Amino acid sequence: MQTLLHYANQYRNDEPRLAKVMLELLSRDLSEHKREVEGLRLRWAYLVRSTQPVKWPDTAIAKKDRAFDGRCFQAGENGMLSFFGYHVGVTQGLVMAVRHEILDYIYRGNLPLVCDEDYTKSWGEPASSKRLKKLSGTLARLAWNAMAKEAQDYETAISEWAADLRYLKSMYFRPYANPEHAWDWPAVDA
């Protein structure tokens, strides 16, 4: 089973090979690996309906961040949100319900290895404050970078990132009930 999960992650951008691995996985007892397989199912569903290559947004923060070494963005690899097919905006944007399903899974589910082990570990454990902070911070940075470009082309994307941040905050952020949430929620004025 671990070998099949390894191959599924290795072929995550190759729809025909991922389909074969997924069919093999679906023919086995998945009770111990339900979350991992669900994440791969979401990725497979995205690849099957995708007609264009997935592109990670070009952001000013990534270019200026000294800690960023580009490993995650070589050889066509993408970040966590893009890996699961999360997209906003006019060109490749998903409807709100699908975006929220993806965000829910990223927050609550076991994440596959994306980019490298350090990057994946930076997302923290499922349903943790660290995961919520990483997810909200990522959405906010994408919106802030788009706002800095001051182009009308990004209006839809910015409003959708802001809406998704409001959704995550209403669903999961509990600063008074959970002491681990003692951090400021990122603000995006769309």
C-alpha cells in the first residue's frame, strides 16, 4: 500500500499513470489510508477535468523571500493549493463550493508530499492552528500580491480569495475558545 501511495504521489501530474494507480488503490482495502486516498482522489479529479497546465501564480513575495530557494517550483511542481486544483479568478477559477471543499480537505486532511518534506511539514498537522495559519496566510499573500499589481484583471481573484478567507475564519478560527489561535487573522480588503 505504501508503494502505491508513493507512486500516486510520483505521478500526481500525469493523469494516465495516476488513473492506473488510483484504480489499483480503489481495488484494495483502504480503511487505513482513507485520508491519503481521498487527497489523491481530489487531485485525480482535478487532473481529469483540467485542460491547461497548472501554473503557480507569479508573486513578488516569492521572488523577494530570501528563504525561498525555488525547489518547489521546478519541473512543473506547484504549491499545496495548486496541487489540489484550487484556483480563483476568471480564467481557471472554480465555483465557491468546490473551492471550499478543497480548502476543507487541505485544513482537515492528511497532506501528501508536495515539493519536498520541509515544505509539506510547514503546513503542520491536520486541523491544527499551524495548518490554519499557513492556509490563511497563503491565501492572504496571494491576494496582497495581486492587489499590489493594481490591475483590474485580478479583481475577481482578489474578491474570491477574500471570500475564502472569510469562509475559513467563520468555519475554523476560534481565538477565544482555542488558545492556539492567539494570532491575528490576515485582513484582505477586497
